[in-house]
Amino acid sequence: MKRCFGYVRVSTVKQGDGVSLEAQREAILAFASRNNIEITQWFEEKETAAKRGRPLFNQMVRDLHRGKAHGLVIHKVDRSARNPADWVQIGELADAGIDIHFVTESLDFRSRGGRLTADIQAVIAADYIRNLREECIKGITGRLKQGLYPFRAPIGYLDNGGGKAKTLDPRRAPLVKLAFELYASRRHSLRTLLAELNRKGLTNREGGTLTLCGIETLLNNPFYTGIIRIKRTGMSYRGVHERLISANLFERVQAIKSGKSGPKVTRHDHIYRGLFRCGHCHGPMVPELQKSHVYYRCAVKHCPTMTVREEALAAAIDTCLAQSQLGHADAADFLARIETWVAQTNSSDQEKAWQLRKAAIQDRIDRLTDALVDRLIDRDAYADRRQRLALEEEALDEEHQKIGNRAAKAAHMRTLIELAKTLCLSHQLAEPAEKRRLVEMTTSNRRVYGKNICIEPSNWLSEVENT
Ligand SMILES: [Zn+2]
């Protein structure tokens, strides 16, 4: 009985001619028993043979040359020969006196005619896969031009099969959006953001825990703003899928990440950090944790302002907000004014200005493409600027929607009024980050004199009141 290796391979690319590992294995076993062969070891690969340098294949060839088996049984010529270099190695094995058997082709590899037939089949197989690859690339480019993303959906989106746009994942999309918002708030490093998102239950596409690398990839992906970027080619396309975040927010996150914008992230998460100053010496009130209470202290020595507790600050804010809260009658009046104002707004001038800017961007895109064609800039520079322009275009379109959509504008203002009606409650119920934003937005001139806390309502609130 001859001792042989069995070699089976399935490719990960969908080829339509796939014979499963099990089926190949069975065919090889049947062949072996017919021909008095014992399969002593299996080599199974789950990759496309079009790429050379597969470790398993190379290992097998080495072992055969070392005489660890008499021969090799392969399911079909194209299983081994999708690339010419592998085929050469198979030929060398045969030349070295090792038996090569193909289950589905009755080829006598030792005869000249048999080798020739096998060689021809190998060439055909190699050509087939080249063609396949070309067709595949053509298909992908076509999809991209239609604004479809022909790969697996990023976290926060769902696949709907080829030819259909990705749709928002109702479970993950809000959390992905939150990730951008939290990071843009500068209250998080990537690490604390990751911890926060894990806590909120954001998982990766396999349902596993998100990694630091994963969160970075997520924040880098302009897909969420509607732009499909293909890293390998450096090309950007405008997707037809629903946008999750604004181009503006995306840009802000990129700026913070690259360290180009604003102060570094602080890890201590005291709610009112940096929001209050000492009324005597104008220095910041610095938070510190003591015996499970947070105190805010003036950092200047011998200043009459010593410390106030966070609770005292919260209470003072509540008082201020309660005073500047909009009464129901005022709110109703204000809402009526909004309706009138929105109805009167004439947006045709804005529309014209917008058209001009849009045309200017298109012009820049055209010139950029010309520069690439004329080789005035290289591919990387092109890709970089092209993406920048795509983002600008996106931001412009968002602006356009704002101009055009009066109803949305009115809705936004109504939300503000609603907020102004319930300021105090919002402050009490908000999560720390929101609380902070709320205080920043609605109050100003926050100072501590000794034990006295002074807060003024911010301008927009006063304006709402005055109107
Ligand atoms: Zn002071």
C-alpha cells in the first residue's frame, strides 16, 4: 500500500464551482481505496490558490521532497494550479519521482502526454482566476460608483445583500453616534471612550467586545457621514446609505484625534471642572475628591474663597435655571413668534449663495482630477484632498438641508423652547456630560466669592426672555 498525502482546498472567494472540503476529502478517500493508497496526512487550505506563498502548501511540498510520503492525491488540477508558481512546484515533485494523483482527471503524470494535458489545464485554471479577479474588480467599482458599499457593513450598519444599500443597525447605530459625540466633547480619551461604550453594550460585528483598535477604526471611518472611502485605492465615493453623523462632527473628531484642536483630554470627570472661577482672584476652582465628596477649591494660597461642595454648586445652578426658566405663557408666545418668523424667512438668496459654493467645490474637484491625470500630484495627495473635498461637499449639503428645510429648523427651535421650559429638571436628570454641556450653554459668569456662588443666565436665555 502506498502512503500518500491528501491535499484539499476551498477558496474563500465565491467562485460558483466550489466543492466543499468534505466532498473533496470523500472523493480522495474513494480514489485512494480504489488505487490501494493510504492517506497518511491531510493538508487542508481555506484560501484562494491564486496567491502564492501559502504556508501549508509549502510545508507539504517540503515534506514530500523529504520523502515523508510516496505521493500526493489532489482532487482536481485547478485545486493546485490557480497560480503558475505552485504548478511549477507540483511539476518538480513529479520530476523528483513523487507520484501525483488527480482524483477527477485520469492523468498519468509520468507520461509526456499526461503532463502536457495537466499543464494545459493548469494554464486554463490560471487564466480563469485572472478573469475572475478582473470581473470582480469591475463589479466592485460599478457598485461603488452607484454609491453602494460592496463589502461587509461597518459597525452600526446592516448588510442587505449585494446591490442594496446598508441600513442603520437599530441597536448599534445610536451607540456609534454617541461614540462620535462623546469623543467630540473632549471628555474622553480613546481608552475611557472604549470603556464607556463597552459599558453601554456596543459590540463588534461578531457580537464580541470592541477593542481599542476597533474604536479607532470606527472613528476614522467617513462611512458614517455618507462617504465611502476605499483605503487601498485612496478613492472616495458618495454613498447612498443613510448618514449617521454630520460631516461637521466627523471633522471635529478627526481634529481632536490628530491633536490639532483644543486642549488635551482630562481623565478626571468632575462635572463642573473648569466652569467656575474664584470671584476674588479669578483663578479656576479646581475639583478634588475628599471622603467621597467632590470639593471645588481656589488654588491661590490665603484666598478668602476656600472650598465649596459640588452639591452646593449644583443647587446654585438649579436656582439660576429655575429663575431663567421660561413660563408656559411665554413659551407659547415664543412658539407663535417662531411660526411667523419661519413663514416669513426668504431663503432664495441663501439658495443662490449655496449654489455658487457648490459649483466652486465641483470646480475644485475637476481641477484636482486634472492635476492627477496630468501627474502634477501623486495618488496619496489626490486621495487626501479628494476626501477633504468630499467632506466639504457633504457639509455643504447638510447646510443646504438646513436652509431648505424650514420645518426642521422650526422643530429645532421648538426643542430649544421645550428645553427652556424645563431647564431645571433637565439639569437634575442629565448625565454628567450632558449636565456639563447644559450648564455651559445656559449660564455664564460662574463665580465663587467665599461661600457665595454667583451664576448668570447666558445670553441666549436672556434673549429668549427679552423677546
Ligand atoms: Zn481665590
